[in-house]
Amino acid sequence: MADKPSSPAVASPESAVPSSAAPSPSGAPDEPSASPPAPASGAEPEDPAEEADVGPPGTGSVVDMDVFGQLLEIDDDESHDFSKTLAFDYISQAESTFVEIEEALEKKDLDALSRKGHFLKGSSAALGLQRVQHSCEAMQHFGKRRDAHGEGPEVSDGEALNRCRVLLVRLRKEQDEAKEWLEAFYKEKS
């Protein structure tokens, strides 16, 4: 397929390019159009993740169209059966992984949280679901008692668990956005 597919209203291919890859004429990264606006100064944070040091939410669009477009190129025809199967298998896999993450939180099992974050990070990255990918990477690092980038001094088990718990709220929202995007894309293509 020669042309990149158009995506649902959530993100256009141009806005789906990671902000680090799309500098503005001034050299500063452009803010993608699919990003939610930041809360006004002094306003109550909408995202409970701001209560713990879980890092900022992803600023990229829901889907990195460079990655997703490469997946679509593998499809044999316009029905997108191959990529559609991968996408819907991922959605099912993510739902069961969230249950496992909640169980690991209940058991206070940081190693399991790190493994589940790593697992879902890889699956989401394969589809270009960059917000989910980045939050899963943070979960992986929190399970190792580090900050969202895998750096800094080791934190207590309690702090690491709190970060995972708070991050899970944001991760669920990002996963819901990714699921809606994928469902809309394949509905449009059928």
C-alpha cells in the first residue's frame, strides 16, 4: 500500500509523529493536536497521577502512525485482516494484563508489576500505542523502585507501590483511548 492510511478523528498522521521527532520552525517540539490541554495554574489536577511522582503524561498522540503504518504495510490486502487480528488480540491481552496488575498491587508484588509493565510495553509498542507504551515503561521502572525513566535513587516499596497504583489510573485512560482509536480505525476500514 503506497499511501499511509488516514486515521480516525483522534489523530492525523501528522499529529501522530512523536513530539521529539517534529520540531517547530523555532526548533522546539510541536505539541501534537491529540494531546489534552494542561490544567490551568492553580486548578485541581484531573489526573490523580499528579498526586505521586509518576512523571508527566505522554504528550504524543495516541498512535504513532509511522509504527502503525509499517504494520499496515504487512497486510496482504485492504481488509487489514492481519493487523486487525493483532490489534484486537492486543486489546484482549491488555485487559487481562490489567487484571494481573491489580492482583500484583494487592499482593504488593513489585517484581510482578515490573514484569507486567514490561510485557504490555512491548505489545503496545508493536502497534505504535505510544502513550500506553511510555506509561507501561514507567510501571516497569516503578516495579524496580526507580523513577519513571529508570533513574534516581531507589525508593521504598511503599512509594513504588503508590506510584504503580496512581499510574494505573492514567494507564487505564490511555488504554481506553488506544482501544477506541483502534476500534474506530478498523470500523472505518470495514
